[in-house]
Amino acid sequence: DARGMACPGPLLSLIGAIRQGQVGDVIEVLSSDAGSKTDIPAWVAKAKHEMVRVAEEAGYARFVIRKAR
């Protein structure tokens, strides 16, 4: 849960979770930072992981990512 964190906090939280996880793990990031809407999908694509879902919630976005490598 990275709600309330300023950029690049939510992205750094995701990167840390990806590094600790195993291939196939699904990681969920909740972020209220507007920059995450572009930063997280761009990093996921660049790092060659899988964006499972992005959902707009009340006041934040929910990103669901699967570690692919």
C-alpha cells in the first residue's frame, strides 16, 4: 500500500517487491500519486513484466503486476 507516498515512492516499492518475489508472483500496488499512472506501466513494460490489471478506485489506482522473469 503506497497510498500517500509521493513519486517515486510507489514505483520504488514495486521494484523492491519484484526483486524479492519469484517468477509468477502477483504484486498489487495501491497508489494515490498521479505520476504512478504513467510511471508504473512504463516501468513494467520496460522491465518485461506483465501488467495484469489497472483499476481506478476512489482516490487511488490499483496496479496488479505479475513477475515474468
